Amino acid sequence: MKRRRVVVRETPWICREIPNISEDTIVDPLKPIPHDSLLEVAKFCLEWGQEENSHVRFCGEDGMEGSHNFFVRLLTKNGWLDDLNIDMALLLLRERHERSSNWVGSDWTILDTTFQVSVMMHNSCATMQKCAALDYKQMKAYMGNEDRQHSKGLLGMVKGEGPKLAKSWSSVNRVCLPFNLQRQKHWVLLVVDVKECEIRAYDSKVDLCRTQAIQRVVQPVAKMLPRFLKESRYIGDGLLLKTKWPVIRVMDAPQQVGGGPCGMYILKYYEFLTLNVDLAKISHDAMPFYRLKLAVQLLQEYW
């Protein structure tokens, strides 16, 4: 039986002009959602749910597609956010940064889940833990052509060639990376500080696993970073003096209650950090509001 072709439809807001964000514009992550926007999105999603195999596109022709089920999962209490949910939200944040001129977020660049996938494929010659024990020359000698291709992809990300609207690492001080602890099925946020030569891990459930376990899983990233930065001709004070950057676990980040919302937490960590807003303002009780607001933001590109 042939599968039905996916229909990509336009949202009612596709042609709406969105103003640029100037330096004096206050982007408040806790700002309420306009009532009219809620009604418009609710009406759209209700009508959309009656169409079979229909997707919508976000962030222009080169953006991403989402299904109705994508929004059902996003709006479900404690619903697990998968790679597509995470990547769409981060693309929206990069769009916001692109429009912001010299706004506070300009000191950051935000990557998506493809970075971790590329790291894992790059290290497919062995488990990540075993590969991390090798030095970089041994890695390159041990890798096949496919692994070299992933190595080239990682270099491209460092140079700002992907994902869409990401910046070259040489133009920023900090890089945000979503990272999934696959054994625990748990999202954490990695902040690469290219000025201090260290990686900070923000975790919404610090009692899930030991700090040493997170450091071990992130070790391949920590070991490869200075080498890839060197190959991309990045120049920074003391950057190449360390062969492996330390992974520091942030223990005072706001914590989730129960399972499921870790993806939403790392998205709020991203947003609050790049806006220079105190993470302590992230509330577990507000998670349903954050999910609803993200759905409206994705459909309407509402700031």
C-alpha cells in the first residue's frame, strides 16, 4: 500500500512582517501570550488536526517542517521533546538572534542536535568512551572515509557553515549545544566557553546520574574541540594550550519535578542564558505555559 504524500500547508501568519529587534527592545522570556494569539493558534490547530498527513513549514523556505502530532507532543504535560522539537525551537532562537543587531545574544551561537550526531558518527570506529581514550592523530588514522566526512561536517559547524543562522565560533565567546544522555534518555545543555576553554553542563535532574558519568560521556567533545578549532584556524588566548577542556557540571540550575520535561528545561536554559536573565526565574509550575508559548512562537514567530 502506497503511503500518502505529505502536504505542506501555509500558516495564516506566513506573510506577516516581523520587526527587527533593536538594542533597546526588551525581549522578556516571561512575557504573557496575547489572548488573540492564543485564540488564533487554537483555531488553526483544531482545523489542522482534521487534515490527514499535513505539515506546516517554519522559518521560511529553508526552515523546517512540523506535523500536527509534533504540536500534540509539545503541548502534552511532561511530553518528551525529541530532536525535531529541540531543533525547531533552537532555529527560532537563532532567528531571534539574527534580528537582534548588537543585542545581548550576539555573543553566543546556538547549534542543534546535529552536532552530537556528527560527534557520534565521527567516533563510530569505537564507543565514545573508547574513542575518547585515543589522541587525535590515532583517531584520524583509525577512521574510514565516512568518518572523515563527519569530521568535515564538524569543522563546518565550527566555521559557522551550519546549522542555519549559526555563527562562526571565532565571532563569539560561547556556544550552546544540546546533548542527550542516551542511556538515561535525558537532555542536558552544554555551554562551550571558548574564552575560558571549558564546557559547562546544565542539568535539570542532577540526581539522575553522577557528575563523573556526564563528564565521561561528554569527554569526546571536550577532547576534540581544541583540535577542530585549530584546524578551523580559530585563534584565542591560551586556547590550544589545553589538549582537553574540563567539563564542569552546574549544580544550581533549576530542577524538574518528575520525568519528561528535560527538553523544555534546556530550551529555557538556552533562552535565559542568551538573554542574560537569571536562571532562578525558571519555574517548574510554569512549564505548561512555556510549552504553550513555544507553540505560539513557532507558528506565529511571536517574540
